[in-house]
Amino acid sequence: MGSVAKSSDIQIELPWKWRPRPYQQNLWNYLSSGGKRAVAAWHRRAGKDEVSLHHTACASQERVGNYWHMLPEYAQARKAIWDSVNPHTGIRRIDEAFPREMRAYTREHEMTIGFPNGSTWQVVGSDNYNSLMGTAPAGMVLSEYALSNPSAWAYLSPILMENNGWAIFISTPRGKNHFHSIIQSAQRQPSWFSEVLTNDETHVFTTEQMREELERLIELHGPEYGRSLWRQEYFCSFDAVVVGSIWGDCLEVAEQEGRISHGIPVPVENDLPVDTAWDLGYTDDTAIWWYQIMAGEIRVLDCYAASGKDIPFYCDVLRRKAKERGFTYGTHWLPHDARPRTVAAGGKSILQQMKNENVGKCAIVPRLDREEGIQAGRATLKRCWFDGDRCEDGLEALRSYRREWDDEKKVFSLTPRHDWASHYSDAFRGLSLSWRIRKPVIGETPLIERIKSDNIVGQTFGDMKKRFLQRKKNERAARL
């Protein structure tokens, strides 16, 4: 089923000089018959973007509207889609899907194409989805969705529902994250399309090519990581490790040990304080974790992230959470960028603004370099019990927090990748560096230690000296 694009006296039959391959036919039939939600986990080079681009070309002529092709990051969108050339034809992919004869204009800088009927098509990024406010898409492709900010779909989904628009989620797996979740959800809903295609089904690559690719990846990355990457990219394995994951193994252990609850809330001890740990942003996300210390374990109770908001907004979130859940706040732990004064806030620092909002005690997280914070995070995760339902977005970010692979040096970079997962992860590093500092209250330490601390008999001078020095160290750190 195709469409016709009209430009002056020229009629162009769509899709333009293209037909779906046999294994692409199921997805194409669903979309061309009016399907609204499709999820395709196809292996690398199976033509996910190709099908989506040609479908969008047809849809743009059948209904006047705005259409988007969304990549994880705006910066990568030009290389991955706008400037991408089909190696088999030597023609830009956008020129194959949207031949110039059917266009009214092409804006290279904005990566936008307009059509005579009033429709537009644009390449965008999930990292700046807030900048798209005010635009109601009639259809959108979420490409490499496993690497995209899941908040983008949470924000855009109601808009598409109201607009009766369609959405296509395409990606190869990156562990059991939000892409895995949306596939599972699609499989339970009759109106959705869901499909997982490996090279065994498509035969895009021969057995010999697959063997050579496995050898190349093992030589490049080592046997464990290379084989895992091969299974992920060509056989759509959701069980393969997230490439370069920093804390993924710690969270896998927590899941196995039952320290991430599902369906059962982590209990809140109303007589104990609840602390928060923050990462601050404005154009990008501000992220917050709520947690409570009980007998040496860390109960991670909730999380929240938003962007483009001011400090009074987040303080309202604190007050709302306290009212809804009965929290009594202890300390709000802020990063070091909360200290500088800002012109926009009338010369007040974020720390001062927080104190003026009367939401409780505020303090700055002790200063350690990023790598020390990451290692502190690994140690802290061993003590954590997560409310898996309330902390779902934050947990997904922690699993997706990863280092970049440097192809030239053949090593992972020391600096973690900065993307949507960074904000929750940076806030968790703050939690990891601050949870030991707060002075314990009665009920938090094991009984034998409380008895010992209250009874001078049985304590050595070394015990008392160590405790005194630690308390002074904590007090100095809290004043920083």
C-alpha cells in the first residue's frame, strides 16, 4: 500500500523506488494498514530506520502534520540519519525516502523537510525533548530507543494519544531496560505490533560473516565482552551485559538477593529521618533520591527528575512527598555547584534558596573525584534496598550509566558517558558520599553497638578516641 506525493504537476508514487524485504513485510503491513504503535527489536543492519523513513514519507502525504525521527541525542542525529548514505546506492537515505521532487523546502541547519501539502519532517533528539513543547506530532520514530531518554516518551505519549498519532520504537537491545519493558508491554496489548528479529530469521549476514564478526569483536574486546556484544547486536539478546556498564553488575546482584522490591513497597520508618541526595541542572535534569538509614542498611524510598524548573518547584516536590508519605526530613545533600551565587536568583546560591524555602537542613556533599564517587557507589549499592516501583526510572538510569568504548585506544574511557542516565547516577554518587556522615539516631544501629556506646565499661580508650575523631571529621565535612 503506497501514497502519492504531488508537487506542482509532478506525481510521485511512494514509497519511492523501494519495497520492503520479505522479513520487513510484517511491520510494513501493520503500519500501512493504520497501526498506531509498533515495537521492533531487529538486529544491526536489518533496515529498521529504512522501513521507518519510507513509512513516514507515505504518512506525511496521507495526513497533514508534523513528523519526527528521534535519536537518543540531537548531536548524533545528523550523522546517523540526516547525512547517512546508503552504502549500496551511494545516495543519502533521506533523499531515497523523501525525493527532492516531493519537497517544498529543505532546511539543512534545522534538519527539517517541508512538503507542499503543509506536512513537515524533522530529525530531533530525546535529550532535548523539552524544546519540542508546543508541537503536536502526527507520527514519530524513536530510533535506538534502548539508548534514549525514557522520559521523552513519558512526556510525548499523552500528546500522541490526544492527536491520534502513531509511534514506532526501533532498536537493538541494551540490557533489560525501558526498551525491554516496552516490548513486554506491547506483547500484552493486541493493538500493538511487537517483533524480535535476529540474523537467524533474516539471514542478512552469512554464517561465515557472522563467524568473522565474532572473531573481530573478541579480538577487539576480549572473549567475554566480545561474545556478549555479538549476541546483543546480531541476535537481540537482552541478557547480554550493557556495554561499559558501571554499576550493572551490582544491581544484578541486588536483584538476585531480593533487595529490589516489586509490588511490595519498602517500608518507611516514620520515627527516622529521610535524607535526599541531589544532582542539579536547569536545561538538563535535576535528579533527587529519597533514602533512610536503618540498622546500617540504606532504604532507597523514591526518586524524581525534571528539567527546566527552578528551586521553588523542587521544594514543592519535597513538601508534597513529605505530606503524601509521612517523611520527616533529615538532610538534603546538594552537590558543590549549589554553592556559587547566581545572577538569575538575585545573587543567591542554590544552597541559600533551599534554606529560604524552609524544607529542612541542607548540606554540601563531601568533595571526591568522580572515580572515587563511582567506587563509593559500588560499595553503597551492597547496602541498598530499593523500592523497585517508585525507583523504576532511577534504577534504569543506574543500569544504563556506562563508560564509552574508545575504538582508537581499545579501552573504555575513564569518564562516564554524559546522557540522560548521568543525572540520577550523579545524584546517587552524592548519596554514596553522604549517607555515612549523618549522625545516627537511636534505633538505627544494632542493639549490641547501642548498649556498648552507652556503657563505659567494656569500651577501650581506642574505641572512644576513634569515635571522637570520626565525629569531628563528619562535622567538618558537613560544613564544607
